[in-house]
Amino acid sequence: MNVSISIDFPQLKAVIAQCNLDEKLELLQLLEKDTFSVRFKKLLNSVQTDELSLEDITNEVESVRQANYHALQDNERRY
């Protein structure tokens, strides 16, 4: 049997206020899951920047790799 009811937002908040902690946490998890994509897009938009180019990032990665390679070579020579 399916039952459908209509309640407005203040009524929904009143019902939620009557829930116990476990029910509220379950509802929170459901809302987090349902809104994840929207929240993630907002986060991406808030941290989006044109300050770094792909070339800048690639150069930095290569620089770190080179430093790690030389550090590894120096350690192998010591032992």
C-alpha cells in the first residue's frame, strides 16, 4: 500500500524535530548523498583558478620527480 501526504516545509521541520538522533543521522546521510553532486560542483567552482596552467603543473611535477630521482641515486651511492 502506498500513501502520499502533503506537508509544507515548517511542518516537515516539526516532524524532524520529533525524530530521535539515529533517525536524524539517517536523514542527514540521505540528504548528503542526494546533494553530493551539487555541493561538489559548488566546491569546484569556488576553487577554480586560472593562476596555474597545465604547463606550470607539469613542470612542477617533473621538477619533484627529478629531485626524488637524484635523492634516490645519492642514497644508493652511500650504501
